[in-house]
Amino acid sequence: MTDTPGTPVPTIDLRDDPAAQRAVVDRALRTAGFLLVTGHGVDPGLRAEIRAEARRFFRLPAAAKEPYAVKVGGRGWLGPGAEANGYAEGTETPPDLKESLSFAADEPTGDPAVDAEWFRPNTWPAETPALKPLVTTYLAQMRALSDRLLARLGSALGEGEDFFTRHTAHPTWGFNINWYPGADTVGPARPGQFRIGPHTDFGTVTVLDRQAGKGGLQVYTDKHGWQDAPYDPAAFTINIGDLMAHWTGGRWRSGRHRVLPPPVDAPAEELMSLVYFYECTPGTTIGGVESHTYLRGRLDAITAG
């Protein structure tokens, strides 16, 4: 466990004793809403293979990708101009400088109304057939890791380890492969334009596998303002969302963040992130708020155009 004074985002090792981490986790989630997590056991080679396959898709001509185009919250390709995360804060910003392949929960519950909205089949690009088995393997590992994280957070909150996980028997989840092309592809950023605009995530917990770069992730805290997020290639970057903050009665804060635009002095910089959003079971009520009614409203808010 690393907790350097002045650093709002500490690193915890999941192989360590949860009791020894409680104060560090609690402090981090009260200030930044972010952690780095090691000891997770997820193969870095798998992540590299997913990136390689996804890059083959993103590098296709736009006409080949267009049949997979969807709006935010859909399952498929979010093309240039589809999303503007700054809108979640009420800030009108230009669209985010990214493309995404978006997937979501697909194991039906048996409730037709719930399944029609939250548990539909995913769309897999025919041009990259190796992507489906790789992502399917990764998603199973993300589900298991997310429940481990929620157990750790329940302990850090001073509640039982099942405080959150008893509400994840049949959860929804989202998975985005975000491609951040260089300025040589997307052109110069417009005023107020980012790869992802400033926002907080909406749900429970986000597990991010990212790459280092000048145009990378920044985290906001009241004390430090915007800072580059610390990076460790062996670690996942974890942040909590609005529903988790609400679940804790406001004790913990949803991690505000952004992804900088392509750097002027490195116009060819290209990054790719694997972003897993883990939620609770539909119908869960958190402090009087129905979780998935809230989530749908926030997804609609960031749809550009």
C-alpha cells in the first residue's frame, strides 16, 4: 500500500489485509474519489490483445464502421461527435475527441421490460472476429474484480463486506473501448474541447485500464485542482461514481476527471483505454433514488447533438 503525503490518489494492493487499508481508502474516496489498485491478477497480455484487435476496427474507413453506429447507451460504435461528457455538468462543450466500441450487460433476467432496456445482445464487429472471445474473457474478470473491490469498499466504509455486493446479484455493466486518436487524425482541439470533457461517472464503481500520455487522464480535488493522475502500468485506476457517493450519504465523493486533448507537441499521440462501469441490480433503491432511472437520465444527458 502506497499513501504518499500530498498525493490524492493512493495505491492499494488487493493481496493486503483490508483492515490495514481502511483509513487510506476512506481518505482517498473522501477527497479525490480515485484509487490505484494492484494485486488484481488480470493478465496484461489480454489487455494488449484487446487493444490490438480494437485498433484494427478503429482504423477501418468510416464507411465500414458506420453500420455499427449507435447513440450513447447503445451497443456498438460511438463515432466522432457522438458524446460530450461536459454536458453532464451542465457545461456546453464541443464533442469529445474520441471513438468508442461500447458493450453492456447481456444476460437476461427473465423480466421482459428490464431485459429490453438493460440486458440486450451485444454487437460484435464482423471485421474483427477475435475481439469477442478476448472481451468476453476480460469481462468475466472485471465482474469478479469489481465485486472484490466493492467488498473492500464496504469494509473501508465500516460496514460489512457484503454492504454493496448484496445488491449485485444480477448487475448491469457497461464496457467501453475508448480510442483517442492523435491531432494528426482529428485536427486541433477547439476551445473547451477534450478527449473526454470534465465530468463524474454516474454509477457505482469504474475500473479503468489506461495508457500513459501527455493527453491523458487528470483528476480534480478541491485542494489541488486539476492534476495528472498517477500512472502505474501494473495497476488499474479505480473511481467511484455519483450513485456510490449517494450510497455513502455524501461521505465519499464521485471522482471528477477529464482526458486532455491531443498534445500540440505530440500530434501523433494515440491512446486507448478499457473502461468497465459496474453497477447494481436494476430496481435497487439507493437513498430514495431508483438506480437505473437515474443512470438512464445521465446517459441521455451526455449525448451530443
